Amino acid sequence: MRLSIIVPVYNVEKFLDDCITSVLRQTLPDWELILVDDGSTDKSGILCDEYARLDSRILVIHQQNMGQPHARNVGLEASHGEYIYYLDSDDIIWKDSTFAELFIRLCEKKPEVIFARLQFFQDTPDKILRVYPKYHHDGYCEMSGEAMLMELLQRFSPALTSPVDKLFRRNWLMEHDIRFPVDLRWHEEDEWAPQLILYACRYYFYNEILCSIRFLREGSVTAMIDDHSLVKKTYTKGLLCSRSCEFFTVNTNDRKLQDLVYRYYLGLFMFGISDYRKLRNVECRREMIQVVRKFGGIFKFGLQTTRWPLKILYWIYRLFGTNIAILAITRRWKG
């Protein structure tokens, strides 16, 4: 089998038909669609079963609500395709011939990672808000994972972390035991994708639109933001930053790459902390201070970057403490 399309499903009955139909329309015949119903409380799970009865290429897995990263991992374990594609349940494959055209271009090449382009829409697919620019490569290329990561980081490429603009060779994922971190509710891709790219050396750049992304639908994980969620997201960014900086400290000796990686992850954490000024709930403000205090050791990585603001921030934290560091961050980094 050429392709496994893995779709985590949770309370998306309004959009699921569009997603599944876009897969069924594909002219590439050799695919399977794995729908992982992550404990939906609406009719999403029933819709999945109805489609599975209509097409034998559709497999449905029902599980208790464990989160999107866990659902994606479950889908990977159940897959049989040569390549894996992670599609979100409220998004759609752009055109009917997308995968057929891609695999024709691949010919006999076996890249570990395939990059494609995305576009974003609101309400209906014809209301396009934004389109990914073309990549700086076209077609097949080979380079070290370190070199590819540096290119993506230097260009601030949106392709750095998103899973839905990429396909992955399944055997390679299994060989390196590459899974989504299940303890991160937000930003799991920011830990998963850079580490994944570091292991690769063969890539293919498909400079055509692969997927249309629904922009901030009501009820999506990224759209549900209140004071408590802002604190939880900052905690997640702190955990992500801590683990990822430690990972790249151990797994690469390239100082230029480490500089870029530390700046990237510290930037994520800083933007999370900058949400402190948005908090209206007094208890949430206290919790945010505790989050910064818990992950304050992260600031040490700023000393190893070429960015003076990050170096200075480390000394502000060391000399004046958490509250003054938060004040400095909210003035410089505006989320």
C-alpha cells in the first residue's frame, strides 16, 4: 500500500464530511484512511463508522479521549502504507489528483520526508486567506538533518513544525521510534518535527498545494483561549523549551544550529510569558509567576545564543528575580 492517511477525530461532526470526502475523491487508488475517534461526544464517531461501511479502505479506531498526539500515534501503529500523512479532521485535501501527481513525481526515489504547501481558508474552501510560499528547493534533495534544520530556522519557514504539510516514510518513522509527545496538549509539533527532521537526510519538495487548513474554527484547540488556558499554554511552552533545548544540546555539536534552536524555543517561551499582561484573573497571574519560576533554568540557554536580549534576560532573572524578568519580557516580547 502506498499511503496511509491518519485523521484524529474529536467532536467535528460539522466538518468531518468535507474532510473524508476530500480523501475519497483522490484519484490515487492505493491508500487507506485511518480515523481515530478520540472519545467524541457528538456524532463524529457514528459518521466514521458509516463511512467505513461504505469503503473498505477506511479503518475506524474508537478510544477514550487521550488527545490528538496519542490519536496520531495510535493511527501510526495501525497503518500499513509506505508513506504516512497526518490530516486534521476539519481540513481538506486540496484537489482530487493531489496524491496521484505527487507519487508520479517521486518515481523510484524514497525520501524520508516530503514537504508540500498549504493554504488557509475561512468558512468555505473558496475563501482563501493565505497561501504558503514556494520552497527554496524543488524536487528531490539530500542533505544532513542539521543543514536542513538550519535552512528552515534561518528562513523562519512555516514548514518547520507543521505535520500537515509533510508526508513521512513509515519504515523510517518506526526505525527511529518517532512519535508525538503525548504529555503536550499544545505545540506538540514544535517538539516532534525539529527532532524528526534532524534524523532525516533525504527530502522531496513538492511545490504544489497539498491541504487546505480551516482557520481557527470555533471549538478548535487553538481557538479555545481564556486566562487558565493562557497559563497552561505557557506551562506547555516552558516544558517544550526545556526538553527541546536539552535534546539539541546532547544530540548536535553544531554551535550555529544550537544557537538557532535555542533562539527559536526561547522565543516561544517568551511569547507565552508575555501573555501575563492579558491575564485578568489574580490567581492565574500567581500561577503564571510560578510557571516562570519553575522553568527559569531555561534562561541559561540565552547565554549560548548570539542574541544580546536573551543574554541580558538571563542576568535580569538571576539578579532581580522572576517578577522583574516577567516585566522585562512583557515589554519586549508582545504575544
